[in-house]
Amino acid sequence: MQKQSSDHLRSYAKGRKSGAPAWMLQRITGLALVILTVGHYILMHYNPTSGHDYDSTASRLSSPIFKGMYLAFITIGMYHGLQGCWNVVRDFKLRPWLTYTIFGTLLVLGIIFVGMGWNTMLTFDPNKP
Amino acid sequence: MAYLQNREPVGAWTRIILAYKRYSGTWAYLLHRITGIGLTTYLFVHIWALSSLTKGHAAFQEEMKTFTAFPFKVLEWALGALVMFHAFNGIRIAIVDLGNGARYQKKLLGAVYVVGIGLVLLMFFLIFQNDLFASK
């Protein structure tokens, strides 16, 4: 009997050690990032000053929706990027210590840079000279 | 690489490239990984560079003078090519994985290149509009 496509999708939520949930999450975050990244890229570069001017950046960041979207964007983007790098690393049979070192490095880099991005967004003061 | 076994001995990289030659999907797989690693690297630089927003108006504008110089505009445009390929090939991967896309993945790949190259050419005019057209 042929499986229903919903069963097929549900089966990805089962395995705990298989990496299947991460695989699924990579697709979901990827599709979210298509909208966020392509939108971001076009918005920031549709004219030469839009993405490179303090005042236009400040006016965008005065909207809490925009700020919240960017916090999500930083986090989702970093997760997807580092998960993707980890995916590439897992395709090679490396020595265990090297695998763990790479995993640790990616994790620490991710936490530091997401923290840096959140810090920039949340401590941004438009009135500073 | 079984189908290349009777060739004269060549280097490992050459063999890999020869084996990939005929399969556009394999090139897309490679390009997806390379652009993905490139974009992740860029994301680190991007977050680090924009942390100067907290230093105030003057410091940020001073930094942006560098980043709006001509070589950086070219890099910015090139970055768009990575974004467009990775984004649209990502949609293709999602369709192949979650839908019935394996049956028409080559056509989807064609669409990825057409839409991607179209948007990259459009971005050329947007990014370089001040250099291409006389200002009003």
C-alpha cells in the first residue's frame, strides 16, 4: 500500500538520533530564509544609499516589527548556515577529536556572533551622535 | 567513478571533475555547498561589520564610505549571485525532498538559473545606478 504523503512527512519527526528533525528544520528554516534573505538583499540594495545610510537604518529600526524580524533573521540565518557547514563536515570521515573540535568551534562561533548581532540590534541608540 | 575506469591515469581532482561533468544536478549540489559556506562566512563578517551601528552616526557613516567604494559594490553584486543561486536552488531542493520534484529536477534547475541570472542582472542596474546614469 502506498503511504500517504502526510505519513511520509510525519516520519521525519520520529528519530531522536537520526538527525531527521534537523534535516526537516533545515528545509523549514531554508524556506523562511528565501523570503528573508532575498527580501533583505533587494531592500538593502535597491538604491545605493538604502542599506548604507545611518538615518535610513535608524528609521527602519524604530519599528519593533522590523527589529523583531531582524533578531529572528540573525538567529535563523546563523542556525541554517552552521547546520549546513556541519552537514558538509559530516560527509567526510574525520577523526573523532577533529569532528568534535569542529562542532565545538561552530557552536561557539554561532553563539558569539548571534550574541553580537542581538547586542547591535538591542543596544542601538538612534540619538547617539 | 566506475564509468571512468579505462581512462589513462589522472589526478584525483581531475577525475572528480570529469565524473561530475555530465551531471548538471551534481554541479548544483557542489555549487549549493560552496555558496552556502561562502554565505555563512559572509554572515560572520556582516554581523561584525554592522556592530559599528552602536558607535553612533559619525562612526557608522565613516565605515560605510569604505563599503560603498567601487570594489565593494562589485563584491556586493557578486554576493547577490551567491544569494540568488542558493535561495532558488534551495527551493528546488525542498521541492525534490518534500514534493515530487525528483521527476522534473532538471527543469527546475533550468528555472533556477534563468530566475537567478535575471535577478542578478537586475541587481546590477540597481547597485550601479549612480555610476551608470547621470544623477538628477
